[in-house]
Amino acid sequence: MRLVLATLKGVLFWSYERGTWQYDLMCVLILAFVFLGPNSVFHRRHTAPASNLTFVAREEVKPEDDSDLERKIAEHLSKKCGCEVKVSHIEPLMDRSGNLKGYQVTLK
């Protein structure tokens, strides 16, 4: 039992010197995990935008009418981030000459 605990303590605190077989074994196990481990461990999952306030350019969403606008923006942002997005408020943004530049969208 003491041998097992001493071994676990050595592995946990990485107390083996370089060049020992224990050190080499731990390095091989780490490399095996990195190269042979599942890809899902290393790939980042898509998440909703960090901020609940985002900008959507007019060219990215081309709604036919105002009733279609919320659905189009939600679909565009959902596709962009890879997860379901719910829109709570949409505010049109105009440039100085009064042309529609895009939408400031508040997410739920």
C-alpha cells in the first residue's frame, strides 16, 4: 500500500528527475493522450456571443419586411455562432446621411 501511495505522490507532484524511466513514462503518456485522444477534447464548442449586445450589418440580413426581421437576424446569428440565439430587441442604426447601416441587436 505504501508503494502505491508513494508512486501516486510522485506522479501527482511530478517529483521524478529527468532521465528516469518514470519521467519518460509520464511524458509518453501525455504525448499519447495529445496525439491519440479524441478530437472533441481539443476543439472548442460554439457558444453564444459573449456580450448580449451585437451589431448585424444590413448586407448580412436582407429581410423582406419588418415582421421578418427578427427571425432573419436570429437565424443569421444562430448560424454564425453555431447555437440557438434569441433576440429581445432590435434597433436600426443609421449613418449621417440617414441610410440604414445595420442593426444593434440585444440578445436574451
